[in-house]
Amino acid sequence: MNLQLQAILDAIQNTAGLSESGKELLIKKIKDADKAQSLSQFKLDRLERDKQTLSVMLEESIEDLQKKSKAVEEKNRELEIESSLERVRSVAMGMKRPEDLMHIVEVLFNEIYKLGFTELRNAMIQIHNDAEGSFLEYDFSHTSGLALNTILYNNHPVTENLLRQVRSSNDAFGQLTVSGNELKDWREHRVKIGEKDDPRLDKIDSLSYYFYSIGIGSIGISTYSPIPEEKRNVLKRFRNVFDLAYKRYIDITKAEAQARESQIEAALERVRSQTMGMQTSEDLSKVAAAMFDQLRILGGELFATGIVLCDKNKTEVEQWHSVPGAGMMAPFFVPVNLDQIHQYRFEQWKSGAELFSIEIPGDIIAQHFDLMLALPSVKAVWEGIAAKGIALPQLPTWEIDYGASFRYGYLLISALQPFREVAILPRFAQVFEQTYTRFLDLQKAEAQAREAEIELGLERVRARAMAMQKSDELSELVDTVFKELTKLDFALTWCIINIIDESSMSNTVWAANPDINKAPESYHMLFEDYPFHHAMMKGWKERKTKSVYILEGDEKKIYDD
């Protein structure tokens, strides 16, 4: 009982002036009041406990809600990052050639910027080339757009510092902040080496760089203010996505390069095989045609292909050409100084250039072909093609000529578009050099064999002549001369020995003819007033070793009659 109520109760019990019934009534009232007060206190205590419990529960709910809200935010952020990563992954996985890096770096910039990188200036992909001591930098920003720059490793301390960091390992991270005078010097240096001017750099106090290595290069960004670790970790995830995609591209590129190399080797082998099958010098055109076919198969929009045979001591070159539809044309001869195009190509070969090219623009190409077609040998070849009913190719309005040198000249490729496979031309030139060397060997062997045949024929004629005892044996001698010349592929109508008597202006004729099936007989002939007779007597008197006279037209008709 409450102490105050207990004191009142004690006082009532000790009061003498109250009746017992009065005391009992008051005591009952006091006890009822105490009971009511205890019940109220109990309710208040319980309410307080409930309030405390509710407070604890509310605090726990708020904390749990905050945790859940944070988890949702983190999950949404993760989904946002993953979506951006997937977009970069998608374009990176579709990479077919190095030029595609321009599109990838643009997508990279846009996705990083959408993830809240408000301080972002640009995104970069760098591919290292140790052989050249430089790297290709693919660069994109909203302000400057796309840019591709070749930057030397040692061009500036800022570059050297970043390279030293990212090249320390295949997964290295490099960062650098430039400010103050160093930033001013860096701005001026960028413009000096040809990078796009960025006016934004004039309005900032510092510029921060962040790069992650991908082994053969790096991927990175620059920002107008330092970025926290969370953003650096996001950048690293973009690096990981790009690294995997780029390694896949490299693997595919290597496989394609190996397949392409196999295709090139097969083409070279076909030319080599045709070379080894050469039997006579005439087979040279077959080898050249095979080589041209293989070059076209390997790609390139070509107008013509040719072999240009050169001699440093001569003022003209021999050209073998193949054009679409006309095939391999007969060779023709062109002065080396016909125009600046021919002069340049000859000088490049003469100087030992392995591979060279020259553009023939629209303002001079018409004159270039006019000069060519005005040459008698070229004109004859061109007219010969038309005479066969072959449609002459339309002359281009622009072309670029590529030359690949070999010992005796150069291969000539005339392309209507820049030829992407120029690196293979020296290899074809080497194969053709083997071809042409073999051709010269065959030509020499043919000449030696021909000389041996001639010597053998001469020896038979000499033996027959040395065995003569009387003049009528000239019949056998002229027959022997006729047969030996026929063996040497002379298509003869007559073979004649004339015994001239100048005093009587006559001669004794011993003549062999393939259509007469008996030993040659002699007849007497007077020199008459014919140009042919005059020429024959003149040649004999002058003791010419060789005289040529062509009977044709009306003169031949008169002589035949």
C-alpha cells in the first residue's frame, strides 16, 4: 500500500472518537483507493513497458528498412553497372578489325558517363607497339569527338610516368594527377604533338588520369577532379570486360591470319608449281597469268596487273600486262621517261625499293593513258585485242599503282581502290624472280640446244660439200641444205644455190622444193630487168653475208607469171 494511505489508515485506527463501524467504513474506502491506485500504477507501468518495446521495435524496423533500402539501391546500382558492362561487352565481342576500337571507346565513354562519372573528360584505349616505341591511342569525349593518335613512349614525362605504372604487369593500375605549371606544360605539349585542342583544359586546376593494363595496352579515363575508390573499382570492371573481349579478338585475328597465310601460301604454291612446269620461254606468260589470277583471288579491286622488266642501262622497259576480260597481253615497250609515273616507278626499282606505290589522280590519268596508247608497240597490242573481238576494258578515272621489286624488274598492280594486301606483293615478287630466273635458264638452254642443232646441220652440209667431186653433185648439196634448214623449223618453198656468171649476166640455179619428189636439177637463168634480179646481183657483188628481198603485190604477180 502507498505509504501515505498507510499513515492515514493507522491514524484512523488509533482515533478514539470514531465508532468501530465508522472506522471500518473509512478503512474500506482507503483500501479501495489503494487498490484503485495500484491498478492505475500497474497500467501505467505496463504502458511504459509497451512504449519501450514499441520504441525498440520501431528503431529496429527503421534500421532494417534502411538496410533493405540500401540493399535495393546497391542492387539497382549493380544492375545499372552490369547493363553498362554488357553494352561494352557486346560491342567489344563484335570487334572484327582494329578500327572498331574507335566505336568501342565511344561506347565506353557513354556508359561510364551514365554511371555518374560527372567529372569525366574522356575515355581512352591504348595499344602498345614496342617495335616502333609508340602506342596508338583511341580517344573519345563529348566535346572533341573521336580521335586516333600515335604517341611515342618517351614524348613527355607524364606519358612516361603512366606507361611505367601500367606496364609493370599485365593487370597493373596507374594513376596520375597533373596540376599547376605541369598542367600548363601538358596542355601545350598535347597541341604540339598534334592532339585535338581541348579548350576545357584552360578552365581547370587539375587533371587526373586512371589506367588499367590489358597486357598489350591499357584502358583508362581522365577526369577534372580525382575520383573515389568506388569509381576506380567500376573502371576496373570495364577493364576486365574489355580485356576478355580484346583477347578473344586477338585469338580470332591470329586464327584468321593463319588461315589467310595458308591461303597466301597456297596461291604462292600454285604460281611456284606453274613455274616448275615451264618447258619453254613461251610458258612465261602462263606463269604470269597464274600469278595475276591468284592476286585477284586474294582480294583487291584491280584494273590491271603486270610484270615490268627493267635494265639499269636501258632507257625503256618491257611490260607484260593482264587486264580483266583481255587476259595476258603480248609484251610491249615503254620509255622510262614517258611521264612522271613511269619515271617514278623505274627510279624506285633502280634504287632498290622493295615495295612502292604512286597515285594517279584524275587530273593526269587521261594524259597517262594517252601517252601509253600512242606508243607503236602498245597501240599494236591494243588493236590486236580488239581484232579478236574482245571488249577493251574501260580506262579508269583514278588508280593507285603498287610496285614490288625483284632482280630483273618489278610486279605492277594497278588498283581502283587502295589495296589492303600490299604486304604480300614482295612475296609474289620473290616467287616471280625464281620464275624469271628459271625462264632465263631455259632460254639459255634453248639457245644452246638451238646452237647445237645448227652446228650439227652445218656439219652435215660441210661434210656433203667437202665430199663433192663434180659440179652436178650440187644437186645433193642443195638437197642437204634444204633438209637441214627444214629440221631447224624453216618453212621453205624453195632452197636455191645460184652459181653466178657475171660475164654473161646469168646463173645456174640448183633448187630443191618439198613438192618435187626427185633429186633437184639445175637450170640456166638470165638476169633480167627485174628489181629482184638487180637486188640479187647487187648483194652478190657486195659480198653481203645476208640479203633480204620481199616479193609482194604486183611485182610478185609479174615474177610468178
